[in-house]
Amino acid sequence: ALSPSELAAWLPAWVVSEGIAAQEGSKLCKECVCFSAARGCRSLREALAALRQALTFSLEDAVMAARTSGGNPHANEDVNDAAEVAEFFLEAAEGPEELSVALPRLLQRLRDGGRRGPRIHKPLRLLLTGQTNGAPVAEIVRLLELLELEGGDDAGVRLQDRVKLVRALFLSSSTSRSNPQTSVLME
């Protein structure tokens, strides 16, 4: 097992060698170290696995699983829940400021709409990663923003591409603020 200082010393080189970051001294590498430490990672393998899990983007798979007849009812609920917050998420993600700056207002807007705890975080995490469980949304957003600026060739799907896919999957002509209950499963 590595000590936190050993992990901080060795992880940046591995993050670069794995193609997640372009340069060892970048803010992205520092954020990857903080992210891994916050998860209690004690080895490079654990740290890279935690990072890969947070950076995986499987939203299309989640939506397709929910659309499959006889599919998992929890997947249907999760995707429908994500559909309800997608427009608010897109407003924040496509706004003039970074998503990490807009995120507190987005979270408050969802709270004001009656959402609490997992009903806020699970759909946002699904929109960002395609997974309902995992790292806190704010940490995922920070990693994705840094990947946008400093990511390597194998960093995964960029934040702006994720946002474009959310728009394509959840905001069709049949989905509007006037009908927030419209389900992606009904399209």
C-alpha cells in the first residue's frame, strides 16, 4: 500500500502515461491525486480504476437499457429522473460560466423544485457519466472541466461532447419546460 505522499508523487506520471492528462505538473494531475486520495485509494491501480470509473461515459447505454421493453425498472426510473433535470443541467452547462461555478445554483434550483439528496445527485451523475452511483457530482464536474483543458488523448469523452449528447438524447422537440414530465422512454 502506498502512503498518500507516495501516491501524490507517483500518480501524475501514471495519469500521463495512461493518456488521461497531457502533462504531469498540470492542475488536472493535482486534481486526480486529490480525487484518488478522497476515495481512500492506496495503490496506483486503485487510483486509476477510480479515475476511469468517474470518467467513463455510458449514458447511451443507460438510455438504451431503459428503453428496452422488459428492462430494469430502476433503469427506467433513473433515466426518467435524468430527463426531468436535463434541461436545467443543459442551461447550466451551456451558460456563460464554467459548470463548476454554475453547479451550486443548479443544485439549489433542483432543491427549490422539491428534490433532495439522491434525487438531485443521481440524475446529474447519470447525465455526466451514464452511472447513477459514484463520485460526488462536483468532483466529477471539476475533473471533466480540467480534462477539457488539459486532458490527454485517452482522457475519454470531453465535457462538451457529453453535453451535446445529453441535448440529443433528452431534449427533442417533444421535451419542453412546459411539459417537464415528458419521458425519454416515450419518444
